Amino acid sequence: MTFQLICEIEPPTKPDLKHVRHQIGTLSKIAHSFLIPDNHIGRATVSSVAVAHEVQAMGGRSIACLNSRDRNLLGFRRDLLTAAAYGVDQFLFVFGDKPTSGNRTSDLTVRSMIDEARAFSPDLKVGAAAGHRPLPAWKRAADFLFVQVSFDLDTLLRWREANPVDVPVYAGVMVLASESHARRLAGAIPDIAIPDSMFTALAADRMAGVEAACEQVLAIRDSGAYDGVHLVPVARYRDVESRLFAELR
């Protein structure tokens, strides 16, 4: 199987898909498929199902992310119907980041979403996110797994060795766009350990985060431990495409 690069799209917070289309057009030179987040970092965005449909309309492959935080069972069934109407058939189910306002719903869990999707259609491909802890048995029944972003290759390799599964597994890699971005991320998601050396490098060179992420993508590929990478390029997608194009094609 070819090493897969799954690029995450920054979804729009306004009813305008121009920026989405530009990301798709730029990253399609290196991406095998695209992941569309759902209400990214607790902010309202255009439906991930709608953006996944846009990806497909532009000739790409898409995975729509749906979180359990923002929907009840009826809303989830609506999303599955909408996706079926649009021809979207791959999903990543996640718990969801803490909302910036309001409360999360409690009707659904990732596990119940997987069960509901299986009942809706056996043809759907459904994935789950995995942290750096032992993998629970029910997640092993997913069609693919996305492992939490890490800035340490050894952490990803140790987790993979300790959690053998027979489905595709994609390691998370994120571009740190700046020192301030790195500090915000470290404050918001304590589980993502960013080494001190990365803060120093970012303070000295705005391209340091791009270079580090691209080097990690290639190191993961060369390790043979993962089927691919889930790459989060944030706003630096042009730089990422320029850096990886020759290496991955």
C-alpha cells in the first residue's frame, strides 16, 4: 500500500468556500485525501459534510469528521442522510474539542456513533481517533485510526509497536505556524507535548515549524510503522506543498 498523506483542510467560519477551494487546489498536488474538521476548535464552521462534498466535486477524496459534542442522535442521523445524498461515505468520529461557548450535548459517544453508522449502511468507512494510551477493544473495530498529533517520533513509534492492529493507521503531524501558535496550542491541549527546542526555533525562524513537520512526515514514512500521516498544515499549506512536493511524488 502506498504511504498516504491525508491533509486537513481549514474549514470556513463564514459562508464562503473560496479559501477551501484554494487549499484543495494547492494541496491536491501532494495529498491522497482530505480530512474536513467539524466545528474546528470549538468554533462554528461550514458543515464538514458539505465541504467533503466540495472536495469530491473538485476531484479529490474526502473524510468528513463528525464530533459527538455538537449533536444528538436525530442530528447525527440527519448528517448520515445528508452525506448519503452527497455521496460522502468516509467519516472520522471524534469526541470534539471544548466548545468556546455553550454546552456539549450528551446523547452520543464515538462508540455509539460507530454503531449507528454501521446500522445505517455497511458500506460506510468509519474511523476513530486514538490517543497515546492503550487502544480499547472497540476502537480496533474501526476501519482506520488517526493517532493523536505528536512532535516526537519515538512516541509515535512506541505507540504503534504497543498497539498492533490490522487496519490502516495514520500518525498525526501538525505544522506550528509561529511561536505564538505553539504556545496557544500547548496551553489549550496539554496532552500535546511541544519540546522547548521547538519554541526556540520558531522564535528565530518562521519556517522552522514547516521544516520540522515535513521532516517528521518523511521520517514516519521511512520508518514503515504507519500507513500514512494525517497532516495539519494550518495556514502554512502553501509552504508545506512546496516543501513536500518533490519528496512525495
